[in-house]
Amino acid sequence: MDPFESGTKLVPQNQKRVMLWAPPRSLSTAFERCLSTLMDNREHNVAIFHEPFTTAFHLGPERQIRVPIQFLKFTVLESNYSYAWVQAQLEQEFRENEVVFAKDLAYSISNKMEYLPKGFQHTFLIRSPKKVFRSFHTLLQRPMMRIMRLKLSDIVPQGWVFQEMYELYVHLTETLGQNVVIIDADDLVANPEEVLEMYCKETGIPFGDHMTTWGKGKDDLKRWHLSKRMLFVNSVVGQYDRALSTRKLEKPTPKSAHHQSELSGECQLAIQQSMPFYEKLYAKRLIPPSISGQREEDECSEADEADEREHLIQVEAV
């Protein structure tokens, strides 16, 4: 079903409304900053929502996970952020905006899919669970996280993020009949312009080759619709440090990667249980032309080698 055919009168003609769902630690905030560059162009009037359902999930009155630090319990709660309130914010008319874009963590809508906003095209950014949970392991080793004694299960749901993401995909495709656009984080950093251009073509968002270079992170935050309390929590734990300090989309700085055996038991379990869901989504991702072309070249090369081996076998037989 066309996402703009929901009988809604709230979408002005030619306006594009797009939701990006992602796991944590997946470069999704960096991707959001790519879209934020459209705000610098007066030709494009863009509204960006940063993790409204995630705020409802963690800090709202219907929060689905307890606040793990007791002294934060009453200082960071967001009483406005009910799921119905978030839905209403996203379904406003936004008559002056050419694009309405929202980025959220996919698990945040789990058990609350009746609040998915109408009029939106839904898209996914995915990343290998091995990289997601290695990144989580590093995050949990930071001094503040160690002081608070947080572990992975304190901050993510029981399905370790990817199960909830796949369940959302099934709901969007089978119940709502949408064709969900999926891109992968590794493809994005390897071929940023290609992947962004593909994504924009599929969603109708204007594309510009300047999108991979950004201004200051604090300037983006001032322009986004977001919860200041959620931003405070994420600032305390260092959730967005890299995404907001960099000025362009690039591959993460190579570091000595944690061997899987060095990760916590929870992180190892999360990887093991998440891979099947990730692989199902990965198989449906948009493939950049350069990767697709290389794959065809590799297949041709393999076929040529097979023919040559067969020829040698026939010669030897003679």
C-alpha cells in the first residue's frame, strides 16, 4: 500500500514523510545528520524528529523498560511522551515542510505498533550485530557506565533489538503492505554518496552531493525536534559522542576490535540470537551499483576459472 494512501488529510501534496528505523550503535545519528544538511538549503524546508518513540519507550509514562538508575528516575521522566502524543506530533500537518523525517530505534515501537504514524514511508538502516554489540561493549566500559554498573539488558529489550526490528518489518510488510527500503551501515560508509542517492531516490527526498559533510553537531541539535531530557541521558553515557563531533560521514577509525570471546556473556548471547534476524533483513537490502557490479565481475571471473579448469581436465584426459 502506498504510505500516502491511508485516507489521511494531513499530508500536503508532494510532501515526503519518511521514518528511519535502526538498531542502536548503527551510525543512524550520522545518517540523520546527512539528511539534516537539507536544512541548510532554503529550497528545502525540512522537519526532523530525533528518536521520539525511543523517548517514550525509556522515559515516557508508558515506558517499557525501567530507569536503571534510581536517582535519575524522577529527574529524566518525560510526562508528555506518551505513545499517542508522539504519534500526534508526527501526524501534524507541517504545511511549510517539503520533507518530514523521523529517526528512531526500531525496538521502541515494540508492542505499540498501533501508534505508528499515518502517512509515512518506513525505511530501515541495519548493521551487523557483531559490530553493534562490540560497540555496545565499548560503550559499557566507559567510566560513567561502569560507575552506574549498567549492563546490556538494562538498556535494551529482551529480543536484543534485532528480534523487535524484524517483527516491525513483518508488521510493515505483511499487515500494512509497505515495501520497506533497507540500507546497511557497512554499505553506507563504503559508498556514502551511492547509498544516500539510492535512499533518496526510493523515498523522494531531495539528494545533494554535499550531504556527507556537515556543520557542527550542536547546530543540528538546535534544529531537531527532540527531548532535552533524553539528550541529557545520552550525553551522560556518551551515546552520540562520535556522531555529533565528526564533520562528515566516514568509516569509523580502525581500533583493535574486541574478539567475541572478550565480550560480556550478554553481548555474546545478543550476537548469537540476533544474527538470524539481521541476515533476513540484509538479504532484502538495497545493493549499491558498485557492489552489484563487482559481484557480477566476481561471478564472471569464477565462471571463467571453472571453464579453464574444465578445459585442463579435458586436455589431461586426452
